[in-house]
Amino acid sequence: MAIIAIGHQKIGAVSSNGLHRFKEDTMLHRFDMSLDEDANRLSIKEFAVIGPKLRKSEYYDHTKEIYSLINEVSYDGDIIRAAIKKGQKELILELRSDYFFPILPWIKTIAEQVTLLFNGGREHFTELFFDDRTLLPEDN
């Protein structure tokens, strides 16, 4: 089977039966961030929904999907605190690595939530959901 794509947008696949359109060509992501004050560690887990997603309903609830863990990173709390003091750009540079590199719109939101975890008081866990469809132009 060969994938047909225009840029990053998959539009179909060619098999022995001819052209087949994809049900859905985007992915749902979830990022769980937790701060362990005792261990002085920040943990970020990246999850994604693997497989087709039927999201045509007006009442679609992304939290009911089955997310698979695809990556987990851990950071020294003191290093993250120092990066927060230097600003969002420095924090983003600290959070990103060869193994964890969310796209810019998402890493900005992740950095904001990490800052709240460290400066916000009692909450030590936060969860973010992202849908790739929000990155596509309206005519797709």
C-alpha cells in the first residue's frame, strides 16, 4: 500500500483495490505533567490515540479515547525552576530534547502549565489535550 499525501496531509492510500480515503488523518495527543516535590522531579508523559478516530459528532469527548503512552521524560526540578526564572524561551529550550520535541504551539502551552505547576501552589498534576485538526486550515 502506498500513501498519497500533499505536504503533511494524507489524502488517501493506493492498494490493489484502487484509491481509499482515510477516515481521519490527524492524531489526538495528551500530555500529563506531574511535579514530585519530595523527589524534586518534573515528569511529562506524552500519549496519543493510535488508530482511526470518528470525531464527526458535535458532542465528541476526547477524554473518553484510549491513549497509548508514547514517551516519558523527567527533569530535575532545580533546573526547571532556573529556566522558568529566565523566561518562557529558556524553559522551552530546557524542556525540548532529541527525544521530546513538541511543536511550537504545544510546547508553549506545556511551558505555561509547567510554570503554573512550579509557581501555582497546591496542584502537582495537570493534563493537556491537543488535536492535530486545530493546526489544519479550515478547508481541510
